[in-house]
Amino acid sequence: MTLPTGALTLSVENVSVHFGGLYALSDVSFNVAANEIVGLIGPNGAGKTTAFNVVCGFLRPQSGSVRFPHLGRSDLRPHQLAHAGIARTLQGVGLFERLTVLENVMAGAQSRPGGGVLWGALGLPRSSRGERALRAEALSNLERLGVAGYAASLPGEIPYGIAKKVAVARALMVQPSLLLLDEPASGLDENELEEFARVIVELGSTTSVLLVEHNMDFVMPLVHRLVVLNFGQVIAAGSPGEISHDETVLAAYLGVDE
């Protein structure tokens, strides 16, 4: 789906989530536009995971809404995301251990309209033309992330950093207009972080990206905008340059006195 510049793919509006008397989110609002990379950051316990779970439909807010304006839809449930062209990765890679890397990526197409299935793995009749097309697309996504050399490997045979990229390649099989990444930097070493940052920047040239992350050094160079949470509230939003000099953020996130 080609969207005009500035068109919103995600709009979180006045969302509040509480568990008993504890507010995990309080009146949180932010948005993501077409081909924009937005980082949702904050210290531990700030509400980042809760916000991600609300966007993905795992949690229903007590008030507010999550809208996908480019689709004219709102408050989608997790199983509806892929069909709507919204892909997500979670903190763990979640690959199928008995399938090859290539087959894992092919599996990502099952949730999109008209998507294929893993005929061989499931013992179902196959269309050789459809399977060849699906394999070619999966291999193309692996190549896009620089891990096509692992296509025949099993998940248990590949490094964790490679597995993270495979999970993203699988998400791309949805052909998403919006990609949701939860803690993409977790568990990666310095070299892997640099490579993964380049991947996200490249993806942002064609896809809207929301990434939830606590690693400031990783996030700052690659996002267009940052939204900073603390104690369940948005305390700042703006460009990386603006956020890096925001005294409220320095005090809350970096431990610097105002």
C-alpha cells in the first residue's frame, strides 16, 4: 500500500490502562506517519510494554483508542493485525524449531489475504507455482536482511542476532504498511546492533515503523521522532536532537538532575 507523505498509519489517542488502582498508562497519545520511524522509549516500568500490548490488541484500554487511519479501522485484535497489513515482532524471536529458516519466513505469509501455507510441512496438497513464488519472496526478504545464507539452517543452528533478523524477515511476508518492533536491540552485541540499525533505517524507507526500546544509543541515530514515557505518561515527544537536550527526559530517563 503506497501512502501519501504525512498520512497516519497509527494513532494512539488518550489511552489509559489501569490494574486496580495502579495506572500503567495515563492519557497517552502519539502517532506514526507513513514511512516514519518512531521510537517509544523510557526507563524500566515506564509503560512501554503496556503501550505496545495495547497497540497490538493484547490489552484493551479502559479509555482512549488505537486507530489505524490509513485502514479506517481501530482497536484491532492480535489475530486481525496481519490481515490488515500490520506486522509485529516480540522480544523473543519465536521461530519454529523444526522448520528451516526459509520455511519459517514462508510461514509469515499465512496470515495475509490469499497467503500461502507450508504445504510440505503440513502434509497438504501444494501448488508448485504458488510454492515457488512464496519461496522466492521469502528468500528475497532474507536477502534484504542479509541472512539468506542461513536459509537452509534450523533455528537452533543460528546465532541469536541472525534469528532476530529472520523474525523480521518473517514479519515482512505480511507486506506490512506498519511494522511494530518490541525491544529489537535486546540480546545483540555491538556489531549486531549496528547491522540491525541499518536494517531498520532501510525498512523505514518503505514502511512505517514503531519500535519500543530502552537502548537510547541504539534508538537515537535511526528514528525520526521519539516519544518518551515515564510512570505511564508521555513526558516528551520530538526529534532525537530535541529529546537529547530535554531536561525532563534527562532527569527521568538518564538520571540527570534538572
